[in-house]
Amino acid sequence: MATVGLKNLHYAKLTKDDTTGVTYETPARLGGAISLRVDPQNNKTTLYADDAPFATAQSISEINVDIELADLDPSVMAILLGHTIDSVTGEVTSKAGDMAPYVGIAGEAEKHNGAKRFFKLLKGRFSEGEENLQTKGDSPEYTTPKLTGSFVMREYDGQWRRIVDSDSSLGADLIANWYASMEPTT
């Protein structure tokens, strides 16, 4: 189904993911969504027998995610990238050994028929994106923050993404609370 637009990006820090369950902190909004690219890396192989293809197998390794935002508040950047925030000055300090936490991402896009597609990417870590600053010239240009992430399957249930459409007869209750929690509904 064709989609247009992207809005309401949220993130939630993953605090537990093991065989007994999964928990996240309360989701919070990311600043103005410009673009989101999700690129699952598929590995495929074919077994040949009796001089012909006999069986195929495939798996997904990592899922590459790129996000471009209109703004990335320094405190949110610190949370997503594992940086330190000075509690007095609000200054963000980045160190070589900083470890980004696992997070989930949620958002929505409009479908070509006017309905909405809601999505969640469930477990990933972001790293520093490219930053370009430039002086104003005859025609000023905006530069925008970018995040690059690698997402994986959750240990708890093997899931990496959840999607529901607003024109589905089954998803109304799920959609009503879409941004309240990243945790499974079942």
C-alpha cells in the first residue's frame, strides 16, 4: 500500500528484554519527522540437489534505520546516543566510550486512501549521524539532524516490527493507545 508523509515519531528506552518479558520507559515525542528509512538486510541461500534448486532459506540479520528530523533536542540526543547531560547547565557531553541504549520507535504515515499506517520498530541502537553546518549565503539552506541505527529482533518474542492500519476492522483499540506504550498488547 502506498503511503505519503511521516509524523508523530516517538521513542522509548528499552529497559528489559529477556525470555521472561519486555519493558520500555514511557514513549516520548521526537522533534518534527522529515524522513525514516528502514532497510532490513536479507540473507538468502539456495540448496541444489539432483542438478536443480531443491530448497531455499532466508533470514534477516540487522535492520538499518535512518531518521532525519527537523530538530533533535540535545537532551533527547543524549538519551538516544548514551551521552551525559549536566543536571545544572543542561550541557551534553559526548565521549568515545558512550553506549547508546536500546530503544523502540513508533510513528505513522498516511496511506493513499486517507487511512493511516501505524508502525513500531522494537529494538535498536542509534549512532551519531552526519552533521553539516554551513554559513548563510545568498540563499540560506537548512541543515537537519540525522540518526543512524541498527535494529534487531527482540529476545523475548523474536519481533522487530509491528504495523497496523487504521482502516483495519481489528485495530481500533490498538491504535487508540499506539503511543502510550511500546510493549506487546498480548
